[in-house]
Amino acid sequence: MLDGTPEFPPADPMPPDIAALRDSVEPVWIFAYGSLMWDPEIPRAEAEPALLRGYHRSFCLYSYDYRGTRTRPGLTLGLDRGGACRGIVLRLPPESLAEVIDGLWLREMTAPRVYDMRRLPVRTACGTRKPFAFTVRRDHPDYAGRLSSDETARIIAGAAGRRGACRDYLAGTLRHLEALGIADTPLQRLVARVEALAAASG
């Protein structure tokens, strides 16, 4: 957390090119596709709707703690290759840039690292921007791959972890996206599948 409360495990060491952003005089933008879009602990100087092509929002990462356990893992969102993703680009506040970058790295890059932080072009109403985005590493053991819709729904319906039920995480994600005016048809279908499984199991 950015207030100094220890909530995340130790992060991987920050590479020099990312550490250099802490002192950047140029604006630093981040592409947000999940909870970064609505997390009040992530300050932003500016926010714009954005379209990223070549990647999509997907429940493609196993969760063994926050939304599942080692014996019954859940799934969390990642930005995976293929398709397109509507999200938001956030310009980080220059007056607290170092602190915010450190907080983002600690939040996203927990060891062993599951994401790459890379620049990707996105389209906004103001034209093309090239923010940093956290994309999943397909060679990581936590990467679930391209599960079928039925398998994804089955895992989400039955998993719960330290931060609550996986199905609540899914429903909350869709609710926040809709509140931001972002339509995500695959997530809508996934919520319907999970609700059907829950109803069938009583």
C-alpha cells in the first residue's frame, strides 16, 4: 500500500530503467485494465479512457493466497496477448512520482515476478500514448494458460482466499468496469456461467 502499511510480499528488484522513472521530468503514464482503474490508493494527476490492441483482460493467473489456496487455487486477472482491451491511462502525479512508482512496483511485482512492465501504444481521444503496462509472463508457473470458459467458471465458482471469494472478485470487477462505462462481454458471460454453477450447487 502507498501509505506504508505492509500488505504485499517483497517485490523483485526494480531494474535500472524502471528505477530511473522515479526522477523522470517527462510524464509517466500507466495503462490500467483492472483494479488499478478504481483503486483509491493509486493517485493520478490525469486519467483518460484508452484502447490497447494486441492484449486482452483475462482470468489467466492462478491465485494461491488472495483468491484461493494451494489446495484449491482461484484465478485473478492478467493482461494477456491477443485481442484488445479497453481500460484507462493514468498520468502519475509528478510531485510524488518516486513514491507512487515504488508503490506500484511493490503492488504488482511481488516475487517471483509474474508480470513484465513494458511500454505499449494505446489509442485515446487525445491521440496515441505509450504508457507502461503490466503484462503477464506466459513462462511463469502461475500462468494458467487459455482455460476454457467452463473450466474458468468452475475454478472461480469454488475458490476463496485471504481476500475473499473469487466469484466476488469477478462480480466486483465487472461492476466497476460498468460503472466506468467499459463493456466487457467475455466477463459478462463469465459472470453468468459462475452464477449458474452457484445456483446449481445450491
